[in-house]
Amino acid sequence: MKKTIITVVGKDTVGIIAKVCTYLANNKVNILDISQTIVQGYFNMMMIVDAGQSPKAVGELAQDLNVLGEEIGVGIRCQNEEIFEKMHRI
Amino acid sequence: MINIGEVNETNQMIEQEKLDVRTITMGISLLDCCDGSLKELNRKIYDKITRLAERLVPVGQEIEREYGVPIVNKRISVTPIALVGGAACRCPEDFVSIAKTLDEAAKTVGVNFLGGYSALVSKGMTEADRNLIQSIPEALAATDRVCSSVNVGSTKTGLDMDAIRMMGEIIRETAQATAEHGSLGCAKLVVFCNAPDDNPFMAGAFHGVTEGDAVIHVGVSGPGAVKHALERVRGKNFEILCETVKRTAFKVTRVGQLVAQEASARLGVPFGIVDLSLAPTPAVGDSVAEILEEMGLESVGAPGTTAALALLNDQVKKGGVMASSYVGGLSGAFIPVSEDQGMIDAVNRGALTLEKLEAMTCVCSVGLDMIAVPGDTPAAAISGLIADEAAIGMVNQKTTAVRIIPVAGKKLGEVVEFGGLLGYAPIMPVNSFSCQDFVNRGGRIPAPIHSFKN
């Protein structure tokens, strides 16, 4: 299973997680793990998801989430997990 | 499992410290395109490049989106054209027609540069080599995306001083031929000693004859990431400094290795090498000079600069080699002037001279790079600079190169603007004493002895 990492960074507001999760559910993306913190009023969330069942490719999900992030006023990135694995694990 | 801190670190390197993959370069052999008919040769070249590289740009963009890491350039390198065109080209104009074909092919597949309009003349010149070299000014003026390089020497063969003399003149002519664009042609022309066969970086990329039919090379970057890492160890000793550079270079290179493997798999073209170079851009915070200044120099060019650069270059390689299965190309820190805001500032404040840059090239890749000099610099002086740089490469068994721009109509104190990744450059002074009689001697400088090292 190829995992995908979604990160959301920005000013905290009501409904960020709800909106992101709704989008993921609608696109058949399964959430495996969520960690979230608030640092100095800034919302910082990381999700590990499985996009294997999604009809959309990771690149397409990334573009959609980027647009969604602009609507909510936060930065959303959706990246293949491998880039983090390669960089931080030998 | 990956934690939020690691994810944030990677994304900060990408977003704020300008970590990117500088280029995916597809090397394409054109040896099987050789033909006695120029028309047929041009057709075969166009067909092969557009067939093999058809998906290069879309695949690059796809990887960029999926991994969230910018891949700044998608490029192509081809077999040195002097070898490919030898049977069909009778005069320099014939070679220019190939340059135009390459330009057209580059535009069709959407790459921003195509390298390999090249001749390898480290020991001597064939008629085809001579014709190609003579065609360079017109070829670079008549095309937008074609890059040219000439290898004039090597540690094994010595220096071809006839070619070096010729290149001084060709660089002047190229500057004149592209005078209305700030002599931009010279920014696409590199003179090498010990040119590597698998360099993915422009303008000096070509697909060497030791390579396979097609191959994917990747050039990484990341001066900003190294600089930010060093900010966190300010004032610490050299052991910690070196360790920090090494760790950062490892992370940067792993991204390059991943992108190279993905690109290779998706394009069905074998993976060649990752080039471990720190390649600056004119953007603020993407500068090799700033790394050296972060180490403790008031300005790049100050005493200690060469040592700082030697350390940087070595640690980048030590960190990078472990991160990639195959390393090649130029691999080291680039010190172009016009493409690095810190270098430009150092020249403007009078801290950095041509002579200091030459000393710096002894310990790093690649050479005197993107340096603008007065338009009336004599051809012999340019040949002299090339000979000096090539001698450093020949004796030290390393790649060196000269990409110098005698900007037509510009004098000391003026500035030339190239735009984009090529940046802008203050015109730098060249020592005005003559080397005419030395350059005019003709012949070759023999290969150096490899014992009695002193």
C-alpha cells in the first residue's frame, strides 16, 4: 500500500478538519492516522492516508486539496509518503 | 512511521529554503542517426529526440505534483554533434542546420534547454570538429534553446592550445552575434577540460559516447537548505559544521535519487546518475556565497574563502554519495557569478575578483562561470583565461570550465541583464597585460606527469 501524507498549516478556524475529511471521504481516501497541534494560534495537522481506492491519482488529489486550502485560507499539501521516508530514513 | 516533525522539516526545506530538483535531463544518443545526407540526418535527429523525449515534460510535472517537490527544469543532452554530423556536414553552415533542428525538437517536446552542440577536441581536431566550432556563433544566434560546449583538454591528453586560441575568438564572435541580447549566446557556451560524459547541467551537458542509447540523469540543488542548517550551528567548531553540511546534503540528495528513479521507471529509460551539485539561482536565499558567509566570512572573496569552499564541496560529496546509488556529472558547489545574488553582491562591494574566483575553482566544480567582462576584452586574453582554467583541471585531475561573457558594448562598472535563471552580472575587470605571444604559439601543452606530486 502506497501511503500519502496530507499536511494542513495555517490560521486556526472552525471546520478545517471537517472540510478536509469530507473531501477525502467523497474521494474514497481512507484516513490511517491523524496528528494535530496548535502552535501560537497556527493550526498544524498531518494525516497519513491510503489513497489506493480513490478514483483520483495522488497528483490530482493534491491539486484539489490545494484549491480547497485556498478556500478555507490554509495551506494544504498532499504528497507521496516516499519523499519523507527517503529523506529521513536510511 | 514518519512523524509530524519530519514532515514539517521536509516541507520547510521545500517551501522556505528553496529545496528543489534542479533538472531532470534525458541523455539521448544520436549516433544511430548518422547519415551522408544532411536532410536525412536532420530528419532522423528530430524524429529520435521527439520520440524518446515526448513524455519527459509531462512525467516531470506529474512527479512534481505527487511528491510536492519542484522540478525546475526538464532538459535533453545529445551526442556531441561534431561526431554525429561528420559524414553529412561539409561547412559550418551545414552544422547550423542541425542546430536549428535541435532547437525545433526542443520546442516540440517543451524542454527549456538542449545541450550537446559540442566538439571533443582535447588532443586534436577533425575537419568536422573545426566546422562545428566555427559554426557556434551563428548556431547560438539562430537558436533559442541549444547549448554548446567544447572540450579542449584533459589530464590524459594535455591541452589543445590551437582549440583554446580558436575558442577565444569564437567567444568574441558569439558575443557580437548576440549583441542585442546582452551577448546571451556566450551564456550558452562552455569551454571544458576533463568534461564528464554524464553531466545533466547546462550549458555544458552532452551525452557522451560511453553512455547507452538513452538515460535519465538528475541534478539536485539546495544551497538554501544548507545555509539554513548552518544558521542553527553558528559559532560551533568545524566538526559540527562539517557534520551539518553532510547531513543536509544527504537529505537533499535522497530527494534527487527518488525523483531520478521515478522518472526512469515512468519513462522506461535507464537511470544514469545523480549529480550532487549545489546550484544557486539569483533568488534571495538560494546562494552558495551566502553559505560561505554563514561559515564566518564577512564577504565571499575574503581570505579563507577557498578553504571554506573546499570544505563545503567535500562535505556535500561525502553526504551525497551515501544517499545515491550512482553519483556522477559535475558533483560539487557551483560558483557562477550572475546566477548567485551573494556572488553579485561580493563583486559589487569589491570583495571578489576574477583572480580569487580562479583560485576557488581549484577546489570546487566547475570553473569560471557566468562572468561578464568588458566587450573589448581581446580574444587572446579570453584564450589565456581558458588556458589557465584548463591547466587547473588538467593538473588536478578535475573538471574545469569557462563560461565567460565579453558583453558587446559594455564597459567596467556597467551591468548586464540576462533574465530568469541566468540572472544579471556586473562587468568585471580582466588583467590588461597581454598573453598574445603565448596563445599564438600553437600546438599542444603535453599531458602532465602523475608522479612527484608537489
